[in-house]
Amino acid sequence: MSVKERIALDALGRVRRKELTVVAAADLMGLSLRQARRLWKRFVAEGDRGLVHKLRGRASNRRLGQEVRDRVVKLHQEKYADFGPTLACEKLAGEGLVLSPDTLTALLKERGLWQRKRRRGRHRKRRERRACLGSMVQMDGSHHDWFEGRAGWCVLMVMVDDATSRTYPASTGRKPPRRRSTCWGGGPRRAGCRGRCTWTATRSTATRTIPRSPRSSGGRANSWGSN
């Protein structure tokens, strides 16, 4: 018996023991009063077996005929074996055989002719982390009313070491802080990344490349601070 049939069995059993009325049992089963009365009559006449669906174990009334099923499978294997179920159903409909992709898949599974093809997701290669602390630092900033109206809006900057994932928060002010005001104890930095703006530094020179595309809030904040 299904879950709904077991609920009906319990409810109508309580009606038989005069613990519930048919109206209360109908509400418990989620049925209308008319359906509950019809089910109660079947329960009284046939017992527990009267609650089981009459089509249980029988073929559906909407089932395709065996001749049509054989024709669909044969035509699919002859012409559209390498098609997907949706496209194959469109082609079969053009030949007078209208059915859904799920029905076609079920027919092929019955005969062992269907095997699901899994598509691998696109592989995205991750960049390896830097080996040493301070070798590369990532920066970002957040514009927010951090003082809750007691002062103007400001930018909270944070720096993350690429090798160790340590965070180093910077000071919060009305203007974004400059790089030299950031609390950093990791020694000289060789590379940094902030939003969409990338800069690299060596012993003698420092170069910065800023794309023309719109930058993130952290990129704009660092751009202001460096001017």
C-alpha cells in the first residue's frame, strides 16, 4: 500500500471504531466528503483491499499499444539512434509517431538500448599559490556607512596574503588609505592584486596596469589612494 492508502486505512479504521466521523476522516485524508463516503463504502464492503487502487498491477489505460512501441524503437534504431530524445521525438512526430522524450527514453531502457551520457564540466585550471609569505598580496575594499551615521561613508580595506591566507586589515577613513599606511609585517611585496587592477613591484621599478573596463570597489579605492 502507498502512504496515502495507509493514511486512509488508519482514518477509516478509526471511523469503524467510532472514534471519528466520516467528515473528520475526509479532512484527515485530504479528500472531499463525497470521495470519503465512496471510499468508506468500499472499505465496508471489501475491507483493506478496497482501499488499494484498482489499476495497481495493471497496465495504464493510456499505454501505447505493443505494435506502436515496437515501431517506435525500430525506427529510432534505424534512423535516429545518435539523436537525443527531444530531437528524436521531433523527427518521429514528423513520421506520425507522437510521444514525449520521457516515453521514448523509457521504451529504450526496457530493451537495454539507452545509456545516459554524462557530460563533463568544463575544467578550470586553478592558479597555484605563491610559495612564500609576502610574495603576493590581494587587496579589496568595501564602501559602507561603517560609523552608522556618526560620520561620513568610508572604505574598509583588507589585504590577504596569497601563500598563507592571512588577512591584514587596513585603517578606516573617509578617504581610502594609501598603500603605505597599511599595517603589513610580511616584508617587501613583489606582487599585488586588487580587484581588476594588477600591479607588480621589483627592487628598482614598479609598474601598474589599469584596464579600461569598470573596476571593482577595491580597484577604485586603491586608485584614489595612490593619487
